[in-house]
Amino acid sequence: MNTSLGDEILVENLVKGDKYAFESIFKKYYAPLLAYGKQYVELADAQENIQDLMLWLWNNRENLYFSTSLKSYLFSAVRNRCLTAIKKEKTKASSFYELSQLTGFEQSGQDLYFEKELKEKIDRAISNLPDSFREAFELNRFEHLTYKEIALKLGVSPKTVDYRIQQALKILRKDLRNYLPLLVYFYPMLRL
């Protein structure tokens, strides 16, 4: 069977929600995509980017349309995700460098320990949120779902999602008030 024809059939079946088609795509492309992604980023980052891509593929299966072949799309998507990750790291490193120049702060072993301790405080503060607030907050900040998507997933209205996230932010700002300036540099995805 022709590989591109096979891919067309796999995509058609994937759009219909066929898990076997998804598994076939995953098995067929995971190793080559991983080898390709490792040309740009570290192994763990490449694995994460590919898993995120595959998850996106499954979650958006009903609206899939490729102007090129599936293979071309997947390789382009991995390259773009890897380049985005590189850009984010450079931006974070640049921001940290600028902050260190302004404050005279240099990262040492003690500073790395402090960053680890800060992450533990953040994790503890998030885990202490009421379940409904924490769930909405994590879906928005870490899984990058919109309020509407969260509402559908949780079976509530978007206004309820907005309320829960706003309350979570209020609690986190209070609990982490002594660390807010550092959070901007180390954990910008929190957007507190």
C-alpha cells in the first residue's frame, strides 16, 4: 500500500475518532519525529513536544485539515514546537541575565536551591487551593485551555470558570505575595 494513501486513510479514520488510526499514526511517526526533534532540543524536550503534538492531534481530530501530507505536517509541527521551546529558553535566559545585571544577582548553587524552594512553595500553594479552583487554574495555566474549553470539560459555565480562576489567583497572590517579583522571571506562565 502507498504510504501517503495509508496516511490519508489513517487521517480519515482519525477524524472519525478511530483510536486504532491514532495509535497507528503514533507508532509510525513517533521514532522518526523523535530523531528529528533531537536535532533541535534535548531528548526530554523532544519527547515532550512530540507527546504534546500527538495529544493536540487527538484532541483536534474532528477539525483536522492538512494542506500538505500528514508526514510533512508532523515534521513541520515538531520543528516549530522545538524552535518555540528554544526561543522561550533564550528569552528566559535573557530576562534572567538582565535581572541579574540590574540587581547584581548571580545564579549560584544557593540560588538554584532557592529556585527549587520557590517551586516547592508554588506547588504547595496550588495544591492547597480548593479543588474546583485548582482544577480550573491548572487547566488554564498548564494545559493552556480556554475558559470555554474548561467549561465544556468541567460541565460548568465559562463565567463559573472565570470566577474560579480569579479566586485561585487572589489566593495565590496572597499566599505568594513575598515572591511575586521573582515569579515573573522564573514562572511567567503563572501570570499572577
